[in-house]
Amino acid sequence: MTDEPVDDVSIGGEMIRLGQFLKFSGLLDSGGDAKEVIIDGYVTVNGDEERRRGRQLRDGDLVSFEGRTVRVRP
């Protein structure tokens, strides 16, 4: 994982897809950017590289990109 501070991001529901979450959390500005960084392997979920933009995230999942980590909260 990472030693960086972790920010909690409330998604207002039970589940969100990884591509949507990257935009929603402010890690990225656009869906096109999200698609590229996911496909290129720059995003991790719970410490593992994730290349599926449609990966479903749930409460407690940790998403990391460029040294920043955010935790999914309902």
C-alpha cells in the first residue's frame, strides 16, 4: 500500500466503478484520463494493480494513483 495519508471519500451509495471514482474523488479531472491511467496500470486498488475501469469499488477499498490514496466510504 502506501505511507501517504488516506482521505475518505463518501460515494453516497453502496458501490461505484473505478473510472467514475477516480473522477469523483478528484484524483483525475476527466473520464478519458481515467481510462488511460487504468489501462496503463498506474492505478492500484487495495495495493494491487487494477486495469479494469469497470471494477466495482465498495466501502473500505483503497484506491491509489500518483502517491495519493483515497478510501471508499458509503
